[in-house]
Amino acid sequence: MIEPPNGEPSLSLEAEGIRKSFAGTPALRGVSLSVRAGEWLGLLGPNGAGKTTLMRVIAGLLPADEGEVSLLGRRVDAVRTAEERDVIGLVPQELALYPTLTAEENLRAFARFHGVAGGMARERVDWALGWTGLAERARERVATFSGGMKRRLNIACAVLHGPRVLLLDEPTVGVDPQARQRIWSMLGALREEGVAIVHSSHQLDEVEATCDRVVILDRGEPRRVGAVADLLRDLRGSHRISMRFDATPTVAFGPSFEVDGATVTGALEDPARDLPELLAKASESGLSLLELKIEAPRLEDLFTALTGEGLRE
Amino acid sequence: MIRTLLWIGWLDLRRDRVALALTFALPLAFFSVFASVFGGLDDGGGRTVKVAWVAEEATDVTARLRANMEERFGLRIAPATDPAQEPADLITSGTADVVVVVPAGLSAALTSLGATGAPEVSLYANDANPLAAPIVRGALEAALFDVVVDSLPEAVADRVAASAVRIRTERPLGGGAKKPSIAFFAAGIGVMFLLFSLSGRSSILIEERETGVLARLMASRLTLGRLLVGRWLFLVLLGCAQISVMFVWAAFAFGLDLFTPRHLAGSAIMTVMSAGAAAAFGLLLATLCRSRAQLSGISSVVILVMSALGGSMFPRFLMPEGMQQLGRFTFNAWALDGYQKVFWYEAAPLELWRECAVLAAATAVLLGLALVMARRSVRDGV
């Protein structure tokens, strides 16, 4: 395992100006990102945005046409040493497991492929079985597991060797809420240990709840990078307001509001500032407020605003 | 890491009972059918000719004639149950391949050395079995000669027997093999199923690609070259086990002369070389195909064509010259030539160098191509 250079906090992963084309079609057009130790970075984008290609370049599976990747502060080439490979743990979107092998056998196999053998391998396999909650099913074939169990094992197989950077490609596809919670708690524990996580997902609510920062990719280009809260703050006028009165309003609330019977809906940039004024206007016109709903801006709104609503495939 | 790949391959095979049966039991069943059908050729093949005997006279001479044909040529001769039945009916009903009609007066003619004239023996043959008539005719002529000689005074008979031209068959290329056709079918069917089973098992590369395991492996310390070598090694071991089981079965069930030092050494060398080439071939196909269905379809066509041309289904020496030459582009042909040298010509291991060199070269080229294709596949993100 290569060690980070002296000085904290370190960048666990840095990608600078990554470009990649397939048969002349650009998939990545100069993407840059960085992740610190213990940071959880969300990678968002519609299908075909270049998320998986970026992951593959970072993991060393694909050589970039241009740009650099650095791991723990050191630049790495496309052809990597065993130590450089050990920095990364890759969790593919597919269930990258051998279904005819048991959970324990899968873990042992992938540990060995990362150079973890002997007593250390046994220790790490036992740890992984406990971590995933699969200790009691350790000797059962993976083919008999539920989707959630397979997903947990899929992640565990990528962290046996103690990677400092974890690349997750849609790690919770097709699992129930309980299994998803378990996975988040597993990944949260890794973050606590200083593992940098890059998490590609279409589940925007999850990314919003878990990630420190997000990168929104579209057509191979980063459209927005930053902390979720900052990005949402930038998404002006995105608080959705819904007010239901005792009668149909006759007063005008503004161009961004629509009236449908006794219900008025619209968007406010800053509800704390603007809502009292609206309510006062309603009260002055003799309306009594029966119900008020305020929906905070969501990542989905930002995502749609940046990438559009049209289908990409 | 290669050990881990072997371990995974073994567990995967052991737990897939259908694959296990297809790998070992199906070739044995297939071979057993062929060996049972064609194994009799090693004993002269006469037993496969059914002869109906229609005698218009029943004498000691005709009985000796028939017995001579049965004993010397292994023919199955049955007297027609209904002498009035037409020979054509005996043939069309499947009772006989050849009908021999012995005319009245034959005994007298033979024992009188032609003094009573020479009656004609009639043979009725079925064109559907073109070998039957010449075999029966040859046997009948030899038996007639023996009966005539037996009828001569002893002194004359001895002189005739002494002056008779003898034909001796020599086998300059060894020729001591027992059950050569069993050896041919064991090798031929063995190599064909070797190709089928190893290309089938090579699909693990496609599964690994489809399930993302390949991406995970390539992100580990395992390199693509090591992965291919590990997979190749497993397939070679599997192929060796498959062919060995086939030969041992052929030895115990059909009397193949396997357990001599020369045969064991020669067959072991050819088995390793054949399995190596077949494994490399399977891996190349797997790296060329995008799906298991594609691999299954393409490998079936290619293997059947190679097996037909290469002599796995039909001996190459019975093929037209052009086809024989074409067959040399398949490694079935080289593998079978090697086994033929071992079991038919008693060749020493060193005499197998040409076949081994060709198979080793094929292995190297096919593995190299498989590596190139696999790299391209990973690079293109397929």
C-alpha cells in the first residue's frame, strides 16, 4: 500500500482534466475532481453522462486520453503497480460475485486477488462477514442470497484489503429500505475510518442524505461541483409553497403563483423572508389559511435544472 | 493468484453437476456407442455380414464348405428357414446381406475334380452393404479351394498345399496394436468433446465480464495475462482429466491396450498437448464472443467442422486427398495423428515431436490472440 505524503488533510484522490473518447465520440471532456480522506463524494448524471467511464479511468481499468490521476498525493499511470492498485476498492454496479461460491469463499478469493493471504485473510474475512451481517450465512452459496445480501457482500469484497479510496457504482440498486440502511451504515463506518468514497448513483435522495459534496456530470462535462447545501442554496426560487384557503383568492400573489380553486401554489426564493408578506396579503383580503406546505429545494430539482428533462437514451 | 483461479474453477465445476456430467459422462456415452458399433472392425469385420445359406443339397461337402467360411472368416451363416423363399425376399426382409445358393451336384463336382461338370454357386448381394458381397465371395472361393484340396489324394494334396502361393501381411509401422479402432474412436471423440467442454467452460470469461467480476479482478493485483494463464491452466487440467477418463474407460470396457509404458507415455504427452491447444482455442472464442449464446453457437459450428475435417468423426485416411490436406489446418488432425502414432504405430514419445510442435505453436498463437482480444475488450469497456 502506498502511503500518503506527510501533512494533513491529504487528498486521497485527485483527477485532473480527464478526457476519454471511444471511436471518436467523447465520453469525458476534461473532468476534474478531488476527494479528501473521509469525504463522501456523489457522482451524479443522466445515463451516458460519463460516470462509469470516469470510475473506470480512476480505477485504472481504462487509460485516459488526457489528464492525470493521483492517489494519496502521488500521480499514477494507467499501468499501475500492485501497491497502487491496492489503494482503490471497486464496487461495480453489477453483482460482481461468483454465485456458485459461498460468501466466505468469495471473500477469500477477492482477498487473495488483492494480496491478502494467510492469517490476515482469515481475519479480514471474519471482519467482513460481521460487518455485512452475513456471518451466519457464510457457508451458503451466493446464488441463494437475497438482493440485499448480495449487495452487502458486493461491497465487502471490495474493502477486504483496506483501500483508502472506495469507488461505488450504484451500490443499492434493487434493495429494500432495511438493506439500504445497513449499507449506508457500513459505508458510514468506512468514512469514519478515513476512507474516501466516490459514489455514483441515480438515487438523488440518497446522495443528498449521505454525500458531503456532489459532482453533476452531463455529456462528459462537470456541470456543477460543490457541497449539497451550497448547490441547493444556489438553486434560487426552488422552495415550493402550497397554501389552501377557505375561499378562492381574488388577490394576486405574484407571477410565479398559480391559483386552482382555493389552493395557491408557487415557488419562493427565501420563504423566511417572503412568506410572511404573502400571508399578510391573504389575510388583508379576508382569506383564512387552512393549510400550508413548504417543500425545501431538492437535489432532483437541481439535477433536472442542469441536465434537462429529456430522455438520454 | 493462479492457485486461487484454479480453486475457483474447481469449485465452480464441482458444484455444477450438469456441467460435470456433460464434461465426463457424455463423452463416455458417446464413445461407448461408437466403440460398440465399430469395435468389431478390429476382428476383421466379418461378423457384421449376415449370410443366408440356401442349399439345394445337404452333404458332408456342403457342411464343410459352410463351416470353413464360418471358422476362417467369422461369417454368420444361417440356413434359410424356407428354402422356397426368394433370395431377394431374404435381403429385403433384412434376414441377410448376402444369400449363397448352393446348387445340387456341387459336392459331386468338387470331389470328382470337375469330372461331373462345374455347377454355378450363386451369390445374391445387397447393394446397400457394398462390402458384404466381396467378403463372402472371397471366403467362398477360399473355402471351395480348401474343399477341393481335401478331396485330392493325400500326396497330391500336400504338394498342392505346398505349392500354393501364400500371402503374408506385414505391418512395418508397428501394427501390434490391439483394438486400433477403439483407440481411434477414443482419441477422435475425446478430442472433439475436449473442444466442446473446454470452449464451454471458457464462458466463465464472458460471465466474469457480464457480472462485473472482470472489472473487479482487473482493479485488483491480478493482471489480464495472469487471469488468462490461470484460466488456461484450469482448462488444461480439466481436459487432461477428461481424456484420461476416456482412455481408461476404453481400456477397461473395450480392451484398449493402454497400460504399457510406451502407450501411457505417448498418450500422456498427446493429451497434455491436445488439452493445451483446445484450452487456448476455447479462451480465444470466449474473448471473441460478446455473449454465452454467441459462444455456444459459434463454437458448435466451428468445432463440428474442425472435427469432421480433422478426423474426429471419420478417419482421415479414408477421405479424399484434398480433404485430408484441408484437415491439416485443424488441430484435431494433429492430435489424432499423434494418438494414431502412439496406439497404431507404437511410436516412442520422441517420435511425436512434430505433432507436439504444431500443437504447442497453435497453443501459443491462440493464447496470444486471446490476450490481445481480452485487452481490447477491457480497454473498450465491453
